[in-house]
Amino acid sequence: MEQNFYRDRLEKKYGLNVIIPNETERDYINSVIFDELCAGKLNNESREQFVKIINRFVNEDGAQGVILGCTEIPLLIKQSDVKVPVFDTTTIHSEAAVKYALNMT
């Protein structure tokens, strides 16, 4: 999420202001992804911390939505957990692939 290739495209092509977690939050998110979610562990404490991070974006930075940019995060965070729209990139990519496949003739 620190790399510019996603952020630049979202900002330049769609006019979005992209906010990323601070270094401490990124370290925490990475540890949850690799130490818990990849191992099939769903921890309510981790969910609460992710929600806290998202709410900080909303309250401090004016975020109007959150991109769940890792395939494992939707295992932990659902739309019902936060007040802003959640963009689950796994679902978005899957739906686009099916739509593309169905339109191929």
C-alpha cells in the first residue's frame, strides 16, 4: 500500500484522495494478515483494531470509503462493521472476471 502504482492511478484517473495507514498501523495490519488471517484465525480484537483504524480515517482525514485491498481482510471486516462504504477488492475482481467471461463470445 506504500507503493504509488495503485494510489497514483486512483488519484489521477478517478480524482480520489488516497489515505494509507501510518507505519504503526501498517505493521499491525501486516501482522494480522500474515499471522492470523492467512492461518485461518479470526480474532475479534483484531477486527476491533481494524475498525478503529478505519474510524480514524473517517474522523481525522474525512475518508468516505475504505478499500479492502488484500484478499484476506474481508474475512475480518464486513460492511456492517463500519459506517462508510467498504470496497472488497476480492469481490470486485471476481465479479469483473465473471462479467468479462460471460461477455466473451
